Amino acid sequence: MERVRHLLLVEDSASLARVLEDALRSRAERITHVPTLAGARQVLRDAPPDAVILDVSLPDGTSDTLLEDLRAVEPLPHVIAISGSATAEQAFRLAAGGVRAFVPKPLDLARLEAVWSETLSRPPDLVLALRASTGQVPLHDLESVVRDTLVDEALAKSEGSVRGAAKLLRISRQLLQHILNARK
């Protein structure tokens, strides 16, 4: 069972949020529920989450406007969108913006559980980091972005363990330590 330290739940329906909190309690050490995009942006600034369950339609807008804020979080959180009314175009924009899975409403909790496990077991999609950097920085700097993203994600997955991160990256612990020392 995949577990995260901090789950951000962005859902405007208080009753559905309670159901989701109960269903996901064993999957997260801490769950923060907010009903608006403004609340989500505040959480992203103050306490970045490891995972996000994101309703597509909220009182202060649609969740695709939050994607840029989510991409700025390091390491990149796992994002699952939920909606009962998303259009195909919205679902496409969400996927292109980094949303890893989409679950339609009314929610089937067994389906959400399966999507959660599958989403958290997949490695992050580096394409977003690359696209954001392409044309903005020289190739050498782009290589640094990729390396730093891989290192940050590996350290996050290994809960800060250099040995565990090195194993995930399939490099020596000494090489990873050298990379980390070069950042300082």
C-alpha cells in the first residue's frame, strides 16, 4: 500500500471531502482539506504536499489554473483529478499539465484506491520539467535540471536516505554525495 506524508485534498463538497478523508486516512500521515483554489495555493506555499486529490470544478475556478503552482512544488507531487463534469478538453489539459490520473464522479472508492496505488507506484514524469526548461535555459543547464529533479525525487522517495536514493538512481552512494556536495 502506497503511503504519503502529506495529502492535499482540494474538494468543495464537505461531505465528499469527509468520505475521501476517511477512505485515504491509511494512505497519508496528514491530510489537509481545502475547498478552493486559493486555499490550495496557500497550502502549496506553506506546506507542500506529496500528493494531491484535485476536484476539477471549484467555486473560484477550474483546477487547470492550479497546474503551474503544482509544477513549482519540489519534489513534484502526485496529482489525481476528480470530477463529475470535466470535458474531454479539460481532462486533456490536466493530463498535459501533470495530472497523473483522472477519476470520474460519482466516485467509486475501490477505483480510487486502485488509481492511488498505481499512480504512486509510477516514477515521476520528467517531461514537464523538460518542457518548462526548453528554450528557457542552455542545454548544459537543462541537464542540471534533469539531474536535480531525479536526485530530489529519489531523496523524497527514500525519505532523505542517501543510500536509498543512490540505489533508486542506480549510482554509487559516493557519486550521489558528490552531486549533493556540488549543489552547496
